[in-house]
Amino acid sequence: MALPLKSFVMNKLLLLATSLFCILLEGFSGVPQVGGNYNQLYNDSSIKDKQTSDPKDAFKDLFDSESSQNSSSFKLNPKAVSFVQDYIEDEADRLTRMKGWAKPFFDRIDKIFSGKNLPVELKYLAVVESDLRASATSRVGAAGPWQFMGETARDLGLKVNRKVDERRDFNKSTHAAARYLNDLYKTYSDWLLVIAAYNCGPGVVNSAMRKSKSANFWDLQYYLPAESRNHVKKFIATHYIMEGDGGLTTLTKKETEALSFASNNQVADPNTAVLNISGKYNSTAIVQNIQMSIVDFTKSNPDFDKQLSANGSYTLRLPIDKMLVFHANKQQILDQSIQILLSTVR
């Protein structure tokens, strides 16, 4: 039966409207259209060049709490994200400038700490403590770049009396700090707890461990004084600002073990060479001779100095070209490593 003219027109209009709606829906569905590629658009360098160049943006990827099972990268603990973001906002510019004028001080600490098989990144603790100032004195009487109390300094072999205060001697106090940090690590085997104990004392940390029934800093932090838990987070934030990344000293013991497991079980990288070494090799001597940054070296060889010292051997992982340089300069590297060791035990 033929439709009345009015109904016919209405149906035609409805059909046209439906067709237009479908076309619009297809265009905004989020599905890439023929002739365009979403990934191409996202990776377009001309677009990237127009994006903001705020230095703080470089830290945004550090706060990703997700990590691949095969990843050996350092990820910031989610419980630290808010604090570290605020600290970077407030302090990044000042600390970035410090990288320039503080290099001679950092180099001296690196030499002493590497000789004591300590992660050289612990130098950033002196930044948090005193901004590397030998003249620094706290309201409770802690003094020098490492902010030792008088009694602690004397226990570590420093002279503190009316005539002399070796807490303000940069080299002597750094040697004392290395001894103290090593002693604390022997107790806790966890750098975050070491840094907490450095600030408030082992007794307070031990009490927090008992009350929280945990040896994980992120679980026991609120049983510590606010100053101490923030001290640990300031160290983590400073490490990220200075290195652009985390490290073994920004992880709990369990996080370090998980990282080591992932590193040892990741799919073989065809661009990486592996060599089992033994002897008195030192990370500082290796990186200087193969011209590799200590940050990249540590990522591939976590806890190198301490593990080699404790176990007598280590599975060294280097890019193939760097491994060739290592082989070519093996004796020179070993000689320099021994010199570093001797210079720190005199």
C-alpha cells in the first residue's frame, strides 16, 4: 500500500539523518581512519618539538609505578610520589645548579666511598644534611658536612674538643661517614633504613620496626619522627634530581632483591657482553677507563663493589664496545682499582 506523501517525506528525512549520524559517529569513534596512523601522529617529531621544554617534565616518567617483569629500571615507590613531586617543584633548580659548583666535593666523596665499597650516590646524603657546607651547625649541635653529633663523631675517631673539631674537616668527616654508613648497612641491609637511622639513630629505627612488625621503610615510616621519614624522602628526591633516576640507595631491601632477580632473568640482550670477573676491581676505575657513566654502569651492574667484595666474583654486564675496551685495559683498570683501595685505607 502506498504511503501518504507526508509519511514518505518524513521517512526520507529520518533515513538521511540516520546516515549523517553514522558518518559522524565513524569519524569520532577513535578508530584510526584509512590514510592516518595514530602512533605516527604521537611520534611526530615536529609535534614533540612544539611541546613544553620545562626541565621538571623530564621527571614525569619516574613516577610510573608500573614496571615490566623483565625491567631493570628503578621506579619510584608510589608512597613517595607526592613528596618527591613537591620537592622537585621546590628544589630542582637549586640542586641542578649545585651540580656545577659541587663537582669537586662530589669527586672527593666518590673516591672515598668507592674505596669503602659504598654506593657513591650516598654522597647526596651530605646534600640533604648540610648542602655540603663544612660550616653547617644544626640547632641541636650537629656539625660539618655530615652533621655528626659530638659523641658520634668521637666514636668514629674524630677529634672534637675546644681546640679542634674534625667534624668540619671534609676528608676526615667523609671517611667517618663511610665507616658509619657501612656499620649501619651491616645492621639493616637496607639503604632506606640506613638513612633513617643516620638521622634519628638505630634505637629509634629498631623501635619502629618492633611497633610496625615490619622491616620495610614504607610500612614503618609513620612510627618514625616526621623529620626522619621526611629525611629519607628528601634523599630519594635529591637522588632523582641529581641523577635523573633512582638507584640501589632509593630502594628497600625487597625492591633491590626483586630488581636483581629481574636483571639476572631478563632476555639476553644481543648488544650486551657478559663476563665473570674476580679480583679487586672498582667501579670508579672501570667507568673512567671505558668512558661510561656510573649511572649506566650501575643499572647493568647493581651493587657492583659490595657484591664483588663480598662474593669474590661478579658477572659483569657491559655494552659490547665497552667490554672490548675493558679487555684491552684490564690490567690498567685493576692497577687503578688497587690504588683507589690503598688511598682510602691509609
